[in-house]
Amino acid sequence: QVQLVESGGGLVQGGESLRLSCASSRNIASINVMGWYRQAPGKQRELVARILSGGTTNYADSVKGRFTISTDYAKNTVYLQMNSLKPEDTAVYYCNGKLEFRGTTVSDYWGQGTQVTAPS
């Protein structure tokens, strides 16, 4: 079992920055994919950014150039640096960890979520 605990959300003005943190109870180097998702009211949860165990990163088109996902293996923590926040970034942000076997997700872990609000 893996526990993921997010922190760092809050209320910011448009154009400002926030950094989200996700602390893992398991060595993140042993987790195949770590990612951040978000869910806005009335919308489906969507992938924001992810980092694979080899270091490859992927981003949603809407956040490319503004958000950066990174890891600190010594702290077993994944970060999401969010710059130039826009009202459309307002959502609950969830940390996710996936264990895979031969390309198939066998375990999927979620944090409790942290609210990010950037009003217009």
C-alpha cells in the first residue's frame, strides 16, 4: 500500500505561482509513474503532468511552459511548480502513483487532493 499526501494548495491571484508537494510513504524510485491530476467542478478528472521512472515527463497542452513536475528522491516527494496561474487552473489537484507490470497498471494510488483557486 502507498499513502500519498498532498500539500501546498491555496488561493492566489492570476499570474502568481504555487508549488504543490506530494509525500509518498513508499520509495518513489520504485513507483513506475508519478503524476498530478486535477478536477474542476462539473468536469472530469484530467492528467496535468506525469513523470516516469526513467525521468521522462509529459504535460497537458494547457499547462506546457507554465507547470513543471519534479522529484526529490531523498524526500520521496513529487512537486508540481505552477507558474502564471490562470482562472481555468482552479481545481482540486490530486497526486497519483501507478505501479505497472509489463505495461499494465496493477496498482493505482491517490492522495486526498488539495484545492487550488485562482479567481479571475
